Amino acid sequence: MQRILALGWAAAVAATPLAAEIRIAHVYGKTGALEAYAAQSHTGLMLGLEYATGGTMEIDGEPIVVIEKDTQLKPDIGKAVLAEAYGDDDAQIAVGPVSSGVALAMLPVAEEYERILLVEPAVADSITGSDWNRFIFRTGRNSSQDAIANAVALGGEGVTVATLAQDYAFGRDGVAAFKEALEATGATVAHEEYVPTDTTDFTAAAERIFQAMAGIEGKKKLFIIWAGGGNPMGKINAMDPSRFGVEIATGGNILAALTAYKELPGMEGATYYYYEIPQNPVNDWLVKEHMARFGTPPDFFTAGGMAAGIAVVEAIKKAGGADDTEALIAAMEGMEFETPKGKMMFRPEDHQALQSMYHFRTEIQDGKDYGVPVLVREIGIADMNIPIRNK
């Protein structure tokens, strides 16, 4: 069921549209396997809009209204509710979704209605690559940014890698980009394993990986790309991959998933966000406010949602309003804006937000029941040559 919320934690807004208001649809998987990601994304979006408007919840005197739509993680529903948001609810801009598969179904709807879809946090390269259109922008990182950052952290001459990923756009795009990025480091990929998204028993997949790596000399790593439940890292670690000289590696994740990292102190990878890593005023505000309001630090997708909220406000201010899509596109192409991760910039060619990533090493710390991703070094925008894939 549709919920229309005024931006402002305590304010109530009637469902009837006002004469002059800014209508933003958050189209995301409120229910389903990724609902934890979705909840963080929505909290972050609301905080970002609040932060960017200085707490007024208005832009140039016009109140902001957020319309929530649940994709249920189903591509056909995502497509339908986005059309409903643009057509029936007159949303000028939409943000979301969580799932890459759902996002790919939604892209043509934005083109049909000629309205902005700001993708956050779906990751697949094809969203701003082969399936892209000019009405699509993305604050979320793409698979290439994940892959290149992890290749920088894990690759090198003499390193052999196997991969385990979910068998859909997120996993396959991620592995393809990771393989491409590893080539520049001198590392090689010996084996790829894809399993259904709801897999909980990784025994057979792990055994195939171990056998493929058994006779290889030198440094060997199993790189896992995973979203949602299942805990492949913990379950495969319990099978003792060190018997075959294999080290587990992965990228960053939400705090709940980092509990599995506690079993792997010293593990390295690259992450999109961990609340103690970025040092900037926006992240300081986010951490302070999130702790005060919710009693917990902001998480992986909270930061992404906040970046999207800030980008929306900055774009509308720069365009002089939300009603003219062409003016919004012109304002957003090349636009730089400050986020909890520092500066982001929408690349004009494909509207992907260029941004920093973080090489981390897992550390065990007192008072934390998870493996803490401690910064090794920031991998800045200039350190990553992110391919333009929409040609």
C-alpha cells in the first residue's frame, strides 16, 4: 500500500498533492530477502534530504514529499510501481531500487516517462552500461568500482583467484568486472562458481573450488561476491580452505554480515563504506545523528541513501526546480556533491557517480562482535579507471 511521507520525522502531510511541492518516489524492496538493505537505504535517504535542506525539508519554499513503493524484489512489480509513481503520483524524481535485477526492469520506465531515476543502491554494471538511458543516474557504486578496488587490494603477480557469486546480474557483472580488473595486476582467475541467490549449502561449490585450486602454486584466494543471507564465507571457512592453501577474501558489507568477518582476522578486501573510515563533516553529522536517533552507527546502505538524498536536493537547487527533466539532466551531468564518503561526481558520459573506495584489513576489537574493517588506504577517484560501458 502506498505511503506518502513528508520529509521530516514528525511532520504529517495529507495525501492530496499540494499546489507546489516536490514529489520524490522511493521505489525499493521494503519486503523480501534484502529488506535490511532497503531499510538502511530509506533511513539514509531521509537523513540526506534533511541534511541537504538544512532541516527545513523544503527547497526554495516548496515542501518535499516522499512516496514509498515496495518492489517486493520482483522485476515486474518494480516496473509497475515505478510507472505508478511517475504516472499516478506525479513523482518528478524516483530513487531506488535495492536489487540489480529489479533496477534493470525499471530503466525503460524512466525513459518512457522521461523522468529521472536515481539508482541507489543496485550495483550491476549494466545499469549504467549496456541497458542505460539518459534519464538514469546512480549514486551507488557499480560492479566495476567494487571490482577495481578489490583488485587493487587483492591482486598482484603470482596471485591466483577463484570466485563464488550469486547467479544473477549482481554476481555475474561483479565477477566479469573483477576478472577484467585483476588482469592489470598480474593476477589470474582459475575458477568461477555461480550458485542460486538463496543457496545455504555451499559444500558442493566449495569442493569444486578447492579441487580447481589444489594443484596451483603460489598465493591463492577465494573471492566471494554475495548479497543477503546464507553466510557463504563462514560456512566455507568451516570447511578449512587452508588445507588447499586458499585464503578467503571479500568486499565490505553491512554490520550484521561483518560478524562472519570475525572468524577471519587479517582478511583484506575493499569496501564501499564503514562508518569509522571516512573523515569529513557530512559523515560526522551522519554518525552523530544516527547514534542519537537510533542508538546504532550508520551502516553500509545508510551512507548510500544519504548520498542519494543530498544529490537530489543539490540537483533541484541547481536546476531551479524539479519539474523540468532536461534542466535536471543538465544540472546533474558533471555535478560534484559532498556525501558521507566525501566528494562524488556524476560522470557526464554515463551518469555514474565516481567516488572513493577503501582498502581494508579485518581486525578484532574489544566491544565489537564483528570483524572491524580497518583502513589500509583510501582508493580515490583518480586511482580507479572505471570503464564506460554504455557504448
